[in-house]
Amino acid sequence: MGERQKLFRKGIAEIKAYVPGKPIEDVMREFGLTEVVKLASNENPLGPSPKALEAMRGALDSLNIYPDGACLALTKKLADKLDVDPDGIVFGNGEDNIITLISKTFLNEGEEMIMADPSFSSFEISARAMGAKVIMVPVRPDFTTDLDAILEAVNDKTKLIYLCNPNNPTGTICTRDEVEKFLDKLPDHVVLVFDEAYKEFVDDPSYPEGLDYVRAGHNVLVSRTFSKVYGLAGIRVGYAIGHPELIGGMKRIREAFATNRLAQIGAIAALDDDEFLKKVTDVIREGREYLYQEFERMGLPYVKSHTNFMMVDTKKDIKQVFVDLQREGVIVRPAHIWNLPTWARVTVGTMEENRKFIEALEKVLA
């Protein structure tokens, strides 16, 4: 440990920083390419919501004015759309910011947070930063979240449970029956957080929406984002919904202007862009089926996904496959970071991008 690291808050030096997907510009420069397909960060292949773009362009001359810190217009729009109490909504600078806000609001030093392994690393990072103990519960062999094992890990020190549904990186879901049995046995001192960043891509009738449990009065928070299906990852709009008392605690410590002016204007407009929403989900559904067929043709095991990404076993060292794919102009997410040394997480792109990936993968694996 470096001398100055002793100045950190206890536990910070042990945290592994989040590493995002490799940027297109880096791969172009490193391999001398002029065209690269990025299928690493679960971004929207169709770009941003057109209605959001139009609204934001019309607001550029107001950037000298601070945003509404309370996001009143966006909150009302979302509350009306989802039929929830506007006092039970808080916005942030992307869902990562919301996750940090949840950990800062509810976790005391020495308390425990439980999450699936693998799942979204921001849960672990934010909890450890607050001095909490993180309990990682391995997913089942079929990559689904083991709610029974999570329940067994609950004790008097448990404060938060993060349930990423659908789960990132596995793409799997917990069903309504599983979640309701789980909730029935969960003690009142535990706050259950549903991360539903990818819910719009789910078309399985057994999928439970966390908002049902908010309305039923459980100690539940639901976090969502405009980054994925609305294609607004670059302006960072995330939010949480829960009982107004729980959300009230988060509002006490959120940044004064956590959601910028353009982000609020774009998000309001995106909520009316149902045509774009349908177009995106249709493209993802078609792409998923294509990739399933190609993986089966190539004899590669994969996990059926409820999201805009999927896991595939390349049967080779993924670190090398990752580099070799970049040489072919394709970036994926190597899954060795989740202790899966031959697997990759692949974002579903346009059909042109999906075909380029399969062509590159076949060349690399050959």
C-alpha cells in the first residue's frame, strides 16, 4: 500500500475500481482500424430517442441556467406514466449514482449487503465504500439467481439486498413466484433493491415488476435508467422509486443538481417516444434469436437472455479471444472478470453488427 493510501477511508484501498467496456477510439488506435463495432457496454444500437434529441437541441441556449434540483417536471411526468406517488421518486446522475445514494442512505459501517455473484459490480463498490460487509451468493449452475441461498445468508446485520432483475451479466430473471416467496420470508429490517435497468427488454409473463411490491408497502426500492432502451446513456438519467419515507432519506443527501438540465428535458421527451421503444425492443428480440441460432450452429453454449445482451462460452481463453476480436474490429466484454475464463458478454446490436460479430468470432475461434 502506498503511503498516501493510508489517508483513505477504511476499506477504500481494497476496492477494485469499476472498469467500463473498452472504448472504440482505443481499439481503432491500437489496431489501426477505421471501423469498430462495440458490443461491450449494452448500449442502444439505434442511438438515442429521436424525441429526446429534438427536445435537447431546442434547449441548448438555456445551459447557463442551473437545472431544477428536484426534477419536478420529470418527476410528475414519470409518476403519471407509472401511476406512482411523486414523493416516492428520486432522480440521479445515472443509475450508478442512484446505487451510491442507496448505499450512503441505508448502510452503516459493519452492516451487511447481500448480492448475487456475478452481478452488477456497482452494488459491491458502493457498499464497501460505506464500510459494509458484502456477502456474495453464487448464482445457480444455470446462471439464475439463487434466492433461497440469499435468504439463508440474511441475519441481524443484513440491511440491503440488491436483486438485479434481469441480472447483469447473466441476462436471467427471477420469476414472480420466486420473488413473492422470498419477500414473504424477508425480515422488516432489510431493504430489498430491484435493479430493473433492463426490464423493458423482458417479454416473459412470469417476470415480476418491483413496483408491485412498492405499492404493496414492502421495504422495497426499484432503480431504473434511461440509458438502455431510451438510448440516453451519455446524459446519465437514473431514478429510484419506493415508499416516500425511504426515498425521503435519499433526497436528504443527494447532490443539489444531480440530474442536469438537458438530461431532464431529454428524459421528459423520451417518455413519450413509444414508437422508438417498440422499434428498439423489436430489433433486440430479432438479434437475440439470430445469435441463439448462430451459437447453436457453432456448438457454443450460451445463456438465454431477457436483456439486450447475452453470455456465450467461446470454449477458449477469453482474454485471447477478446484481443483477437478487437483485431477484427469487434469489442465484447470478457467474462474472466466474473471468474468465467472462457465466456463473453455480448451486446445485441443491429443485424449488420451481429453478423460482423459472428463472422469475426468464427474467424477467431478457427
